[in-house]
Amino acid sequence: MTRPRFAFRRNKPRGSASAAELLRPVARGDRFSASDLVSEATSDIGSRPGRLVMTILGTVLGIGSLVATWGFAQTASGQISSQFNQAASTQVSIMPETTSLGNDGGSGAIGRIPWDAPDRLETLAGVERAALISDVTLGEDAEVTSVPLNDPSAASTAVPPLRAASAGILQAVGGELTTGRMFDDGHDARGDRVAVLGSRVADRLSITRVDNQPSIFIDGTAYAVIGILGETQTRAELRDGILIPDGAARSDFAMARPAEAIAKIAYGAGPQIAEQAPLALASDAPETLKVRAPSAGSTLGTAVQGDVNLLFLIVGAVSLLAGGLGIANVTLLSVTERTGEIGLRRALGATGRQISAQFTVESVVIGVLGGLIGAALGVLAVVGVAAIQQWTAIVDPLAAIAGVAVGALVGWVSGWYPARRASRIEPINALRAGG
């Protein structure tokens, strides 16, 4: 004759009721149903809310750190893409290749950039704006002043870098003028003696406005100042120099050829432009030009994302370990406290597997609760930081789902040993200990 199996639902304790009065047998065949297991687990967990809070705290911190790691990494990557990649990673530079000229250590250009290089580059897909830029060599005794040299009140300065550029230079470097205007193709074609000062040079020359038509004298030649250059996304050194049109540099300083062509390109178009630019500028000898172009992706973004991931994963792993140990400790303590109850269940027909399943489910429920709360806090942390920094928060829904799953896994692993220990308690020993 087969001994009947029973499932037991624990009622809320009242007064000093005995263990037998706290248990109500319900015939269930040979196994607990899933609803019985969940009911048993949640009823015991809910009876100790203070202990529950302390138990799930470690899991909450661990899961919250993991979810926040994922969210912060994605958000930081997006922020880097929208700022760094759109500035430094959208610049292409083309210069002639150089070769050694002999034992004196000098070098000479073996390639040549044409004067119409901007027009050629702007025909390529992905190029938004192109321009020429060259350093202009002045004599050793050359000076730059804001008034004629024979005036004793002249405001002079150490000769700042003088650069010649084509009309599209402002857009190519992502620059802004604090006042005035940039020279155009007409100034370039006519060789007009106009100049745009970098903001730092303008300060040294005490030129703060251009509506009164100020002039500077470069090696004794007057140039009308038509604008002052402020911030630039790239080529910050332009704020320390003077820009004049290529046409003026060719006529006044005998500049024979442009030194460099630069282009502002769409993000991700770097490898394509690197292949096409030499063919567009020197189809007969593309190997005589060298191109500096960004890769398709940002290595800085990858490095930052890796560092953020590593930092938060370490914090999350430590917190999860603490949370798992907390669950294991509390579950083991619960087994010790409920030894008499376990013995009574075994005496009334519960198997060791059923006892083990109950305590395992309790641990998993605790882990799931910690995962839910931790995932929610992690998402809120990402959204909160992004709002404060005025970033666009990026949170993958899979991160929250994975957080809950990891919480359940931590609960299951943490409850395995206490559940196994509970299942091995002999009924007679348990009743003696509980009595």
C-alpha cells in the first residue's frame, strides 16, 4: 500500500500556535504543484519583511550595477559618436609625399596638389566641404603690426603663423567668426589683400572690431582685416594665426603650390575617401599623395566603452557575490529555524525532493525580486544621469530582462546548498530538534 503524499500550505502564525496548527494538509498526489511551491515560498518570505529587505539588498545593487553598465556604455557610445566622431573623425587631410634630398637631411615633395583640389574633392560622395591651406614663409626680419612701422605708437607682435587658404576653409574646419566675414572666391581670384585674424592674434594686436575697417601690415604690406576667427571644431591652431586668400599669397609671397587639401566628410566615409581622393587629385600618380583619414569607427569610443564596462562589471560582480552570499546565509538560517516544521512535513509524507524544491523556489523568488528592483534602479540611474548631462539615454530592453534572469540564477545558485541540506534532514531527528 502506497503511503499518501501531501503538500502543505503554511498559514500566518497567530499567538503561540504549535507547528501542527500552522500546517494544513492538502492531498496533491505525488508532487507539489507549481502554485503550491510559489505559495509556500512567498508566504514564508512575506512573514519577515525586514529580513527580506536585507537579503535582497546585495542582489539589487549587483543587478542595478550590471544594468547601469549596459545603459551607460550604450549612452556614452552614442554621445561620443555625436560629438567626437562628428568633429575629429570627419576630417581628411591630403598632402604630397616627400622624399629625402640627400645627406643634408632635407626633404622635398614628390607629389603636387592642384589649385582646384577643393572642387575635385567636393565631387566625391561623402565630402561635405573642402579647402586648401598652406603655411606662408616670411623673411627673418618680417613683422606684423596694426599700424605702419614708422609710427612710434605701433602695436607690434611676434610674427604669428601666416597661412593661405581657399574660400571654403571656415566650413571645412567647422569654424565660427566672432565678427566680420570670411573671404570668398572673388577675393581669392582677384588676389585681394584681406585677412582674417585668429582671436588670439586679434587680442595681441588690439583689434576687436572690423566695422571701422582696421588694417594690419604684414612685412610692410597692408591687409584689410575683414573678420576675426573664434572657435573651430578642428585645427585649433588657426586661432593663433592669420589667414589670407591663396591669390594674395601667390602674388605677394610667391607661393608656388598649395601644401595641403583638407575636407570635411560624413561620418564613416573615411576609408572610401582615402581611396578616392588621390585618384581625384592626381589620377596619373596617386601614389605621390598621402591621405590621413579616420577609420569607419571611433577607437576612442571603443576604448571608453570598454573602460566603462570593466569598471561597472567589477562593481556588479562584487555586489552580486555579496547578494548571493546573503541569500545563501538567510536561506540556511531559515532551514535551521524551521527544522521542526521540516520534520513534521516529512513525517506527514513530504519527500526530500519536495522540501528541497520549496527552499530552492524561495531563493529564486528572492533573486527575482532583487533582479526586478535592481533592473528598475539601473534604468532609472541611466535616464537620470543622461537627463542631468543633457545626453540621449540609450537603454536596451534586453538589459532589464537579462537583469531579472541573472537575479533568478543567483537565487537558484545561492539556495542550492541550503535546499540540499534541508532535504537530508531525517524526520525523527528534525522532530526531536524542533520539539
